[in-house]
Amino acid sequence: MGDRAPLDLRGKAVLVMGLGTRSGGLGVTRWLVEQGAEVTVTDLRTAEQLAPSLRALAGLPVRLVLGEHRREDFERAEIVVRNPAVPRESPWLALARAAGARIEMEMTLFFRACPAPIVGVTGTKGKTTTATLCAAILRQWRPDTVLAGNLGRSALETLPGIQPDTSVVLELSSWQLEGLDEHGLSPHIAVLTSISPDHLDRYPSFEAYIDAKRAIARHQRPGDWFVVNRDDPVAWACRDAGCGKVVPFGRDDGVSDGAFWRDDRLIWRWGGEEQDLLRRSDFPLMGEHAVGNALAAAAAALLRGASPAHVAAALREAEPVPHRLEHVARLGTVDFVNDSAATAPAAVLAALATFRKRPIVLIGGGAAKGVSLAELAEAVARQVRAVVLLDGTATPDYQAALRAAGARVEGPYQSMEEAVRRAAELAEPGAVVLLSPGCASFGLFRDEFHRGESFREAVRQLVRERGGD
């Protein structure tokens, strides 16, 4: 069932492959130094590109190899810790394996070192909101609850505050799950929100991507739990992935144990007994998909030990996660909504469904991820008044598909400011200007967070100029 024992890192030659610009690489490096490892960091980016990260490592006994990778570093390493952005098929990792090195990731190190049971959340869409809601519920019960993972916060740096009875919630990407799978590791409570085509620039097929998601439960043991979306056929087909007991969430069938939505009620049924959790009308997040996220979060938190009262208290106070259907401003009667984290077609469709009763001007496009945008283009053409495109490697094909489907298309634009200004011009009274790209962000932006921040700033500049809320 996997090697779950913590590693003794004292005196070990450890190579961190990919420092990056977010907290994960920094957290790994600092933690390895604290464990007594001899740490080398190698990254293809230059010192100038990594300046903020390097400032954060100032004073630590870390050897840096920047702007290149060196064969000798991989051949001498006893352990290589790869950044999630590094493909497991990397020839550099193959070189290290051939020389006898262990290949680890931040998550594999954390799973072995964490003394508390872990709630792990994955899915094509909904994982960030679900993990955040789950942690909020658990904090009603245990204020020391830890939330980390694929959220920009290093999990390893949270370890000093974790006791055996601490609640720990991790958002897990498919890439992080690859590493856990390699070492036979799964969380005590696994949550699978949804699966739809994504990251097909990284995976050879949709089936391979599904298999990566299944890994969240593959190594569970009897006594573990697997919370699965029964309304998503692809996710539900993964329910036999491991030995954990399956707990469904979704629309109520009136029979099964699990977390369900019926009319205006969110309910928890266990052992045949039913308890109300919350009225849908009291849950402030937009969209039916948000209700599914709330149910998944509630199920995991209740299985971990929270009560229905804790669920209700947290869900009533829920706020949108940044860059996920985040209301930025109102200009006259036009609302501007930041959904920059919608990097896959399924996420865009969920956003469109949320505003199906209002005119929409959609801002989309960006970098290719190997996913066809043809079906998305047809759905967009049926619902939106106009599409304003941002430049990127996926944009020409998306533009052609949108025009073939009969959509009004503007652009592509080379900056967010230009795109927002044109979208505002096209928006009729009562409309929503929705940034929901359906594509990755690389090219014009560092990542989807930078893209969302650029949208916020462009909208706020427009509001300052024209007046609004």
C-alpha cells in the first residue's frame, strides 16, 4: 500500500528541480535544509527571472544552478524533488533514476511527514472552491485546520503546526497525484469533484488524464473514504478506484447515504437518517456547480468529524475564491466577473450556465492545452452576445470555431486593458462582462492569477474613469 514512513534526509544529496516563482519550491527548499539535507536547486530560468524566490532563500546553505540543468547534478543526487510542472517523463529525471536516485515531490514528502489524517481534493473544476469550503467548515470545529496544496501555499511549511488531531485539507492537481501514485500514497478522505478534458498538452489521451485523477483513491485502505460526484459520469466511473468506502454527492435519489441537493435543501443522509444542512437560498455562491462543491466539502468535513451545525455556519458565510466567478465591479447596470481560473471548456460552460438569464460579453482565448474548443465555441455562440478574444496559441482555432458557429468575435487583443475596454463598449444594459478564457494563460500573462489580477485592474481603471460601484 505504499511507503508511508518519513524519509531520513540528514546528509542526503537532494536536488530540487524547479524552484519556480510560487511558494511550493521555496517551501520544499527551506524544509529540506531544516531536515539537514545538502540541497542543490536547479532551474532553467535565470537569476533575474527568479529574483523574488532567490531573495526569499537568502542566507540559506543552498547551491544554485540557474539558467540550465547539468548532467552531473542529476547523476550525483540521492533524491530529486521535482516541481509539479516538470513532466515525469523528463529525460533529466530518467537520468537521475538510472543513477539510483529517488524521485519525490513536495506532496510525497508531506504525506509521509504529516502526523494527521489528510483530506485530499481533486477534479478538473471545483477543487479549489471545494477544498476552501471544506477547510472553512472544519475551522468551525477545529480552528487550527490547515489548508494547503495546489493553492500557492507550501504544505511542508505548515507541518510545525500540525498535531495528530489537526484537520488537514489539501487541493491536489493531477500532476501532484502522479507523484503520490508513484509512491502508493492516497489521502484518508479523497474527494473527486468532476472530470472533463484538460491538460491534453501534457497527457497523451483523455484516458491517461482520467487515470491520473483516479490515483487520488487508488491507494486508499479499508477505513478510508472516497467522496465522488454521482452527477458526473466520468467521475462516478472512478468510484471503484481503491478500497475506500464510496460516499456520493449530487442530486438526491431519496435513498443513498451521502450529501445531496433536493429542491431548496442541502441534506446529509447517513444510515438512512436525514439531516438538513442548509437551504440553497442561504448559500451565497453563484451557480449550480457551486452547490456541488458545497456538498462535496460538507461530506468530507462531516466524515472528518465536523457537525451539520458547523457545515451550516461555514456555508452561510462562504465567499467566492479569487479568480473563480469573482464579482469585481459594477459599471452602471453592467457587472464585471473574473473567472480567470476557468482554463478548461467545462469551467466556461459552468460559468455561462450561472448567467444564462443575462446578456453576456465573454472575454476568452489564450494558450493551448491540447483540448478541442469546437464544442465550447458552439455553446458560446448560442448564449453570448459577443466574444472578445485575448491573443494566444489557442486563439486562432477558437476564433475560427466561434465564427463558424455564428458568434460575434472581436480581437484578438494584445492586452487585457484593450479587451476589457472593448467588452465594456459591447455590453448592453444589464449585461455581464465575463472573463472565462477556457485556455491557459501563458504568453500574455505569467499564469491565470496574473491574468485575473490584470482583469481586476483594467476594470477598476475603467470604473475610476467612468464612475461606478
